[in-house]
Amino acid sequence: MVAPDQATLQQSALLLNSLEQTPVGRQLLDIFTRIQACWGEFNTVWGIKSTDGILSWELYFYDYARDERRLGISDLAKCLPELVAPGLASADRWPWFMFSVEFDGNTLKTGGIKSVDLYFEDEGGTISAGVSEVWDGKLRQRKNDYRFYRSALDRAELQNDLCDLPNLPEPLAPGRYGEEIFVISRKAISSAVYFSRVDVQRTLQFAHENGFSPALTACLAADANALAPYRFDLGIDFSVQSGKSVVRRSAIYGIF
């Protein structure tokens, strides 16, 4: 990955900036560059996650062809043979449409990638729905579910889907960030909502309001004009503590 010129700034500029803020950033940059060389440009989704100001990353690999996939987990194992645990690639026999891998400082300190998340279609939402499972090479365990709604047109349906979740922390109401798609996720230890296809100014608003890394928020503000052509996805994990819904983790997503 090479930092783009300011005049043609890409979403990956924010990703590159985030890597500069961690001691393992140079190693992660090498890993992400190798992945991009294998998958090609603009075929991988990145997520920068901030938990109490501590950063972590997740990469998402889509392929809706399933039985005729262009690339799978076996290709990630070939790309990163020193990191991908044996047995993970056997998941390529199942009809997932996406898999994802998490990265943080411990990924490089504790033996690499020991599990992947697999994503499968499900019923629900007004656009689509899915479930994710964690796979460690031996056992598949259900992890999360996701339901997708058109934020403006499907407001009644998505509000009904929110009824059995804890009240959303303010300000996380549907439509808050002018998103095109609103996603509801039920997770094992938390709930989550996602705002999909959000412009850069609303993304900056989200970063300010939801505890995103201050250094990255400053980077986003400085580059806002150059990033104006792009749309970002935003995510919040929240849970109930002492009877009050609080943000556990915030995330911004783009492509490289």
C-alpha cells in the first residue's frame, strides 16, 4: 500500500494513518500490502475499531460466487503462511459469502491468525440478512446476526426490529448520520448498529460523538475535503451497564 497523493486521496489514507499510531503499524502495513497484492486494489474492506482509544483492525473478504470463488481462505494462507493457523482454509468448502480476520498487537505476538469469522445468508431485514460464525479450524460457533434496512424508506420495520434491544445510546437513532442503509446486529455480549454509505462530514460527526480515537478524528478532519467523494460505513457496539446503554466500541469502514 502506498500513500496516495493529496489531490487523489483514497479511503486507505485513513487506514495508513491509523497504522502510524501503533507500535506494530509497520508490520501490519507489510501484511496489508501483501493482501492487497493478492486480492487486488479496492477488493478488501477494512475496519478501524476504537475501544477506549485503543485501536484494532479487521479485514473483510467478499466473494458471492461461493462454489466458484476467485479467492478464499486458502489463498490468505498462501499469502500469509507464517500467520494463518492450519485448518482454517478447510472452511472454503462451505457456502460463505464473506470471511473476516481481526488484527491487533496480539495477532503478531501470540502466533498469528487463530480463527476467522464466516458469514452466511439468513432471513430478515428488508434488503438482506446474514449470520456470522467463528471458525478455529475445528469448531464452528454462531457469533452474530445482521439485518439490513433502507434507513429512510423502511423506518417502521427497522424500529420494530429495535424493540427487543436495549435503548440505543444517544445519539444513535436511525437517520442520525444521513446513512442510506441501517444495520441491526445482535451479538453474544453486546448489540450493534451500523450506518452504511455515510458522507465524510457525517463520518467526522460520528467520530466526534462516539469516542473514536482523537488522533484519527483529527486526521479525518484534516483530510475531509480530499475524502469528500467517498462514502464510509460506521459501526457502534453497545451494552447495558448499571441500567444504562453505553458505547463499547466504535468503528469506521472503507476499502483498499
